[in-house]
Amino acid sequence: MRIVWSIGDPHGIGPEIILKSFLKLKDSAHSFLVTGSYSVMDYYRKALGLPVELEMVDCATAPVPSGVLPVFSVAEPESITAGTISAASGRIAMESIKAAAEFCRDGLCDALVTAPIHKEAIARAGFTNTGHTGFLGRIFDVPSPTMMFYDPVSELKVALATIHEPLEKIPGLIRRMNLDAFLTSLAESLKIDFGIAAPRIAVLGLNPHASDGGVMGREEQEVITPCIERLSGRLQVEGPFPADGFFGAQRYRAYDIVVAMYHDQGLLPFKVLAFDTGVNVTLGLPIVRTSPDHGTGFDIAGKGIASERSCYEATLLAVKIARNRKQTEP
């Protein structure tokens, strides 16, 4: 498999965790490529004393010696200042993602692993899509890719019905979305990408205590439960479950995936359980995309103390999903 890492924000920990992950994987059967900036990768390699040999390349398939990490530059910054927000770094981060996604689209790479980006830096650079999921969705004309999180240690998987939305908008979005299609697509992705023949899906309620029979909201009775009943003959889907006790009681262990109605409902318990090992996966795209489940780490950028565990796990998962997809191709 050929895996491409997008550099993330050049002022964050992305370059460091990529370099450290490469050190763990360079002797594997897979090949790797970084899109972003050669000077940034070289800066952190030298500053952190990491024994990685780099080579600048002008195409995704340029041959390099064994054990050397090729870097495809989309731009070179005038300066590098770890831990700072800048439009220039935001622009490199997004152009890096675009180039890497196109390499995957064109069959030059098998999967994309994206290092963390910073939304403010991206906004300063003039991009309206300040997150990976929406940006990749627009590139591939996929209106609503699914954001899923996976922990390789516990096998916990959490998918989000809505993504980065203000809380005040969530009830209306849940009522307007095609929840039937969302759950059906999710089940299909689990079959293809994770090799789960009959996925068991748990759906959380939106309101406290899943509304206690309509006492605290009507979304469960009017939207979520009817959807589950309609799909019960075709999918193994249950709920809606009260979100507060679901994870504490470890009920998630009885299911292959948990569907949360909004960002923090799913991500707060997930990150408590899998902060260092969690992986972000975008489902519904024509390419494979995974990412570490953490941010740019500006407070520790350039200090050599960032953990590469999540990036490493994201890379292993990207390989697994790419392999599973190839096995299901006609």
C-alpha cells in the first residue's frame, strides 16, 4: 500500500508525528509520501534530531531509496514559528490536503492520513470549509460525509449524525436529515471498510434521558424511534438510548458502533476512553481518509514531546480499510 500523509498545520505537531510514525513504519511493506512543505519537514527533522532522511519529489510516484521519506511540496513558507497561527500555514495545510486527496483520486496513492489542521489559520487563509470532512466532501462532491471515530484498543466506534454545528441548530438538523439513509450508509461502510458482515448499531437519544417518554423533547418519539422501527427488518439497529449512562455502563461493548446525535455527545466519552489511541475516519468518500484524533498541539509544537501513537494507529487503519476495499472491488 502507498500511504500519503498531509502535513497538517506547519506550526503544529503534524510534521513531528509524521516523522515519528515513519520511523516506526519505514521497514514495513508499505511506502509513504508527505504532501506539504519540504522545508517544514526538514526544519522539524533537524530541530528535533529525528533520524529521518527526506527527499523532495515532484510527483507522487517518484522513486526514492529504501528508508527515505519523499516530500511533495505544495508551497514553502517564508518563516516557520512553531505554535503560532498564520494564514500562510493555513494555506499550506489545505493545499496539502487537496494535493494528497487528488493523488488518491487518481490512483497514485491508496489512502490519505491527514495531520491536524487549525481552523483559525485556515479561515485567515480565506477558506470557507475549515474542517477536513467538509473540505474533502466538497472536493469529491459528497454533500454529507460521515465523521466516525475508532479506537483500535477497545474496538469502540462512534459516528456523528451531525458534525460541527452549534447546539441550537441540532434539533432542527436531526428533524430535517434523512436518518434512514444515514444509518443505512453507515452499515454499508462498516461492511466494506471494516469487514463486519452484519453491523450492530446503537443509536443515542438527543435529549436528556432520551426524553423520558417525551417529557424532555419529542425528537426521540417523532424522529429517532420511527426511523429505528422502519430499519429494524433490514439492519441490526437499536435505541434510542440515554446517552448519560450508556458509556459508563459499557453498553457500547454490545455493539459495533454507536451513533451520537451531536459532536460533544459522542466525542467527550470517546476521548475519555481513547485519547491517545483514537482515530478519526471519514466514511462515504471515494477515497480512504483517516486522521489522528487530536488537534494541532500548538502548546507543545517543536518541543519533541508529541505522541505519534494516534497518527501511527491512523496509518495502520488506513492500510486496513484500503485493503478491505480492494478485496470488495468487482
